[in-house]
Amino acid sequence: MSCPICGKTTDAGYRPFCSRRCADIDLGRWLTGSYVIPGEALEEDEAALKLPEDDADEPPRRKPH
């Protein structure tokens, strides 16, 4: 099996990758949104993407502490 990032032979300790570096590259792509799973957006996803200026008519929230 070859590494999906660089194509080298995989290492059992990092499978399906060849090294920690390639595993970290893959994780970074997921975290930055380079990889996405196709499907309909959920309401929670849309709420998370809402910008603070969208709530300009609401008073600022205070921290709970």
C-alpha cells in the first residue's frame, strides 16, 4: 500500500501514511476544509458560520465567569 500524500510505502506505525509528516499534512487538510464530505449542510453548520456582524441588532454577550 502506498501513502496517499506522497506515494511512498506505508509504515505500520502511521498507516495508511508513510510518516508522521504525511499524517500531519492530511490532518491539516481536514482542519482547514480542503477535504469535505459531500452532503446537505445542517442547521448547526449554518449557525456556526454566522458572522458576528449578522447579530448587530443583538447586544454583545458577556462571558459567563
